[in-house]
Amino acid sequence: LEKNPEYRKKLHEAEAQLRAFQRQELSALFQRHMRSKVEVKDAEAQDFFEKNSKRIQTKFHVWQIFYRGKDSQIAEALKDLKGGVPFEKVASRQFPNLPKNIKAPWDLGYLHWSQIPPPWQGIIDRLEIGQVSDVIKGANDRFWVIKLVNKEVDPKITFVPEKERILEI
């Protein structure tokens, strides 16, 4: 079995899934432990909301091109985008047999402040509507190019519904 490349590939994939599961469980355990040790007062959470209200009230409609471990492919995608190829055409290359009547998988819809991946923070805020980012590198060999389709400020987003997210952070 050890000499069979197909077996080795499947074994590697299964081990990767196991490691991912272990990381998730360890992360959840660590978060529970930290929550039991930290006490955030309501006044501190309210102060955080007031200092970050513009960011918290802004929702971003984002499209993404995502590759894991394929920095040459993300570089090629960015080159094509800068050369004038439409974002949808470049993004659709990853989904060659996509049915016609479904939502495009690269369309993430509107993302709330707490849904923005850490590598995007600070980048997405500076993008203008319609603008495409450069390559964004994340942990574990993840690469993105994102396009800001729209952004909206929703003044109805207030402290009370966001309090739990703020306390968790």
C-alpha cells in the first residue's frame, strides 16, 4: 500500500481532514477556556461599539477568487483581471460545469463586520465599489483576490444586537 500513489494521496487527504478536525476542536476548547477567564464589562463593549460603529454598521458585498496552495494560479488570475478580463469569467474557471440557474459560488453576498476574514481586514475597507484587490495571502497557504461589488452602511445596526459578537471578540 505504501508504494501505491493513489492510496498515498487518499491517506494524505484523510490525515489532513483529521488534523483539521483536531485544530477545530482544540480551537473551540481554547475559546471556551479563554471565555471563562476573561470578563468584559458592558461599558467596555459599548465603548468598543462607539469607537468602531462605522465599521460595524458597514456591510460589504464581495466576490472572491480563492485558491489554496496555488499561488501561481492566483497570480495568473490577477494578471488576467488587470488585463481586462471580467471578474466573473476569471472566477468561473474554477467551476467549469456550473449549472446556469444557481448563484455564482464566487458571490459571497453581503458580509457583516464579524464575517470578514482577518487577512481581508484593512484591505476591504480601502476598496472602492467595483475595485479589485491585489492578491491577499492568508494562513495555511490561502490566496484570495476580492472584488468589492457594493457596500452599505446600515444605521439600524446598533449596540444591542451586536453586543454578543463584541463580547465574544
